Amino acid sequence: MSIVYESIRFLIRLAVGVVVAIVLAVVWALARGGGFVDALSIACFVVGGLTLMLAAAGSPSRRDSISWTQKWAFGDAFAANRTSVPDTRLSTGAVFVGVAICLIALGFVLA
């Protein structure tokens, strides 16, 4: 298992989750008229809960194809040598659970 690859995969999914929570919080704060921090806390709970549900679903597309995160993590070496792609990696569900825990913890911190 490549620690660099798994870290990049986790951080990309966490960043996407935080961006979605921020966008949802902006819309929520504008529609409701409340404070942004309260809306961000609620949005982190919502996105974290949805991410936790995605953890149970997994990702069947990762079984057959090489994802763009693998190509990005290994750069030019990927095209030249496909054996550098790690065979053992965290399951998609484990990464989603980690992201969900971080988002829900952020929601508690902001609450």
C-alpha cells in the first residue's frame, strides 16, 4: 500500500466534502438568513452523513479501471510502468468513513 497514494486519495475526497459543505452552507445561510458558522456546522453534518452512507455503497468502478487520482499521484511514471500502482489499498468504504468522521467532527467543533 502506498501511503502517499492513500493520503492523496483521502485528502482529495476530504477537500471535495469540505467544498460541498461550504457551498451548501452559503446557500443555507442566504436562504435562511442566519449565521454562516451555524449553517456550515449543519452542512458538515449533512455532508458527513451522506458520505457515511456512500461508505456502505463502495465504488464498483474502481475494480475495472484506473482512476485519475492514481494517474495524478504517480505522474509520468504511471504511463511508463503500470506495476507501480499499489495492489493493496484501502477500500473505498474505509476512505469514505474517514472523510465522514472528519466532516462530522468539524460539525461538532463549529457547533
